[in-house]
Amino acid sequence: MSLRPTRAAPIASVSDSSSDTTEPDEDRQPLQVQTDQAQAQPSISQRALSQTLTSTANLANLLPTGTLLAFQLLIPVFTNNGSCDAATRPMTLILLLLFALSCFLASFTDSVKASNGQVYYGIATPKGLFLFDYPAAAGLPDLSKYKLRFMDLVHALLSFLVFGAVAFRDKNVLGCFYPMPAHETQEVLDIVPVGIGLLCSLLFVVFPTTRHGIGYPLSPGKS
């Protein structure tokens, strides 16, 4: 029996075989470009979602932010957390009327940006925008194009109704004016505010406002 080591068989090179199976980069580039283009084009559902979000963003103009915040802070205090008496019930009613009037009048306010970048607020009139306070040499644009329109009255009425719907969905307001409602009254209180809010919201989406009153952000393209 020979003890001489046997010579190992040479290992075949795999570089040639791997190079044969590797595709060139030039063949992959067109496929990658087509994939990127397919990803860049939004689908129908994405476009529908984007349009829905854009329309829903207009609902932020239904109620003034300050009025809604003051309502949420003051109503629990005025109603004693829904337990009204002969003194707090009329005060709560007056407070609600003031808030509703604020929502109504805020729909007629608008803002303009002067040449110096300062924003000035005013109220729309049949002749144009009447500014509350501005310097004489402010470099303001033509204020006649901000005159009162019929849609301003529609938006003011919608804001008034939406605030009423929000107010009568609040448990403190309901506890103050309707502590023990009948069955039919409870059904009306559950259905009517929701229906009014939904209808006004849909109308506001269809007919959005172009004004940016007191407390509302000024759009970038507005001058």
C-alpha cells in the first residue's frame, strides 16, 4: 500500500460560468426606468383620496377657531357641567347666541397683504373691503375686488347652523336645556344636529369660501 499523497483534482473556475449567467447592466436599466415611472404615477384610489382630503380641508373654515375654543372652555363653567338652574340657564343662552353671532359675522371678514408684507384685516362691504386699521402708505391692493357677495351670506348662514349643530351635540348644553327629554325629543336631538352638520358641510365643500378672515391663515398666493 503506497503512502504517497495523491494530487488533488484541479478546482474548476466558476468565474467563467458566473459571468455567463450575469445579465449586463444595460438590460436592467429599461426595466428599472419603467418601474420608477409606474411608481411615480398615482393610482385612481390615491387621486380620489387626495381630492377628498382637499375638500375636507375646506371644512376648517366653517367655524372660527377662537370661537370654538372659547365655547369648549366656557360652556362647562356657565352650565355648571350640565346642571343649570334659573340663573345659569339664561346666561348660557346669551353666551350661545353671542358665539353664533360671532360665527355669522366672522364669515364677512377678510384679510389682505400689503407690499411691505404686513397683513391687514377688515370686513366686506358692498363697495369693497373696509379695513379696521392700516397706515395711509401701506401699498395695499385694489380693495374693491373684496366686496360683499351673495356667497358670503350663504357661508355666514352655514356657519351659524353648523355652530348650532355643534352646540346641541354638547352634553353640557343638552343637560342644561333638556335634562330629562322625552323619547321623541331625544330622537330629534340625536338626529337633527347631525343632519344639519352633514348637510352644511357638504354645501361648504361644494361652495368653498375664498376669504381668510380674522383668525384664519392667509393663503400663500393671496395678495
